[in-house]
Amino acid sequence: MMAENRPAEVTPDETAGAMASDTKQTPVRRSEKQPAARSETAEIDAFLADARALSPASTEGRGRLIFALDATMSRQPTWDTALRLQAEMFEEAGKVGGLDIQLAYFRGFNECRASRWVSDARALRDLMTGIQCRGGHTQIGKILTHARRESAKRKVNVLVFVGDALEEKIDDLAAKAGELGMLGVRLFIFQEGRDPLVERGFRELARLSNGAYARFDANAAGQLSQLLRAAAVYAAGGVKALAKSGAGGRLLLAQLK
């Protein structure tokens, strides 16, 4: 088995206690994989149309995006897809102004890690290649807390989260999402699956951060590709760039304020 090139834990030792409390939450729901009843194209188009009302992201220097993934066992197919698609995020952002990305993920028992910031597709690929999915509950609260801390050091434009489950107290997560919104960190949540309770929670977190939500079919890599590319374009170039980025961009624009 390949040795893992594991990123560092997302929080320093002095905050470990506070982070651990995020895992002692009453589970909400884990998505059950179901085939999509219809094409997601219309939903993606609608998602992108909302984002036209967004205020632009900061274009001073390079954009910064945290790419966060649920790496529990149910996520293995999408993890492999994301690995293939991440290069496209850099390519699209590079056309606008450049992008620095940090990989974050959670899995297993109380494991939540974040990588160094990288500025090219090869570095991100190397970070992701050795990571394997493991069983465990969601730790979205830790990801949100980490994003807030990183943005306090230097502005983070976008937090992208890809997942299929929400097993923490929604009110606690909502407070953290609202704090990100006040800091100008937009949360773009891309849900795999069609669980309505998970969708409701994800939509609320995106709304509170002034971000956006979209659902994708795990069997359609092109849908996730459009969404990830649009998120990268926004982080690098703001609303004007997003408006020119195709279907994925229009879906995000429709929801952004």
C-alpha cells in the first residue's frame, strides 16, 4: 500500500479541545446513495444564474481557496474524481489571475487535516494521491473553524466543500458559517446524492456565508468539474470573471449576494 503524504492537522494544539467538541454532536443524517431522478443540468444552470448579484472577490494578489473534502469511506468515488479534476481548477483560475489552494479533509476517528498552500496543480495532486478514504463521521465544524482561522492570517476568498453527509448539530455549524460570511469567506457546497435533510442543512450553511449550493450526480464527473472550475474562477477573479465562466459560473452567480 502506498505510504500517505498526509497534511498537517487543521488546528494547533491549544485549540484541540475546542475542535474535539465538534465531534460530540448529535448525528443529523448520512446520505443514502440513490440514482438521480433526472439530469442535474437545469439545477446547475439555475445555480450559476444566481451569482450575478455577487460583490467581487478581492483581486489584490492571488486568490485563495480552501478545497475541503469529506474523505470518509462513502466518498471514495468522488475523491478519485476530484483528484482527476483538480488540475482544471488551476487552469481556469490561471486564465483570470492565479490561485493558491489549500487541501483540507476529514476521515476516520477525529482526523481532520489541512495541507500547506500550493500554487500549482502538480503540488495539489501530490498531496491528494497518497490519501485514502476511511470510515468515520463528518467533521464539518472543524473545517469551518479552520477556514476562519486561515482567513484571519490572510484573506481566503472561497471555501469549497464536497460531501454527502451532515452528522453534526446544524445550529452549531450555522454559527460558524455566519462568521465566515462576516469575514467575506464564501462557502460553496457541492453535495453528492439527493438526501433532502442533508440538502437543507447544506443550503443553509451556504446562505449564511453568502455563498452557494449545488448538487451533482456522482456518476457525472462533468458536473462537478464545472462547479469546481467556477469556484476557482470566482476566487481568482470575482464576479466579472465568474459571469464569463460558463454553466458552472452561472449557477453560482444566481445565489451569490
